Amino acid sequence: MVTKTPICPDRIRKVPRQFSWLDGRLVRDRHLDQCSHCGAALYLFLVTVSDAQGLSYYSDKTLCRRLRMEEFLLGQTRHELIQLGLISYRKPLYQVLDLTPKPAKPVVLTQRSHPEDDMRPFGQILRTIMEANDHD
């Protein structure tokens, strides 16, 4: 029997708070938009069969049969999900990873043309930053 130990203990999946079996960030943060159809299918399968820590182990042969996928395509698809930060894999163990928040884009500071630019109210500065992030 395989002993299951998280591959990435700092990214253990947590059950989402919203009413959904899957984490809404998959759609909201556009994680699924970056996946191929095969990637979405493999991810859904792994989420469905994983334990509370996101761990599961299925052989390549079983996954290929269940997902109707060639072994070469399974390897590519697994690599895709690893690159997207959605899973970890150490044969034979898969770990569905906690979805990391989308990193905030850095605010680019420009040189001030007027010294009075330093004297804006904090609320106005905060609104400017929030508006800049909303447009990105």
C-alpha cells in the first residue's frame, strides 16, 4: 500500500467556503481558461477522487482508460497542470493544490512633477491604486 504524504505540504487544498463542490476561483481567477479540454478533464477527475489533502494515486494505465486518453497525451496534460500550478505529481501520487490567489500587479511609481502630489488624502491615493488594478 502506498503511504500518502503531501508533495507540497504548504499548498494543501482547502474546501471552498462558497456553495459549490469545486472552488469558484477555478472560473473567477481564470484557472480553467488556461487549461486544455484534457487538462480540465484530468483536473476534474483528480479533484473528484482525491482525499481531504488533495491526494490520490491512479496509474497512468487506469487514468488513460478512465479518461479515454493516450498515454503520451496524459503525460503532456499532467505537465500542463503542473506548469499551471494546479497539481503536483510524484509517481504514483497526485496532489491537487490549493489555488493560489492571482498575484496583484505591481504599482509602477512615476516621478512626481509637482511637490503637492505628496499632499493627497490617503483615501484618494487608495482609490487611484484600486482603479489601476481594476483596469489591468
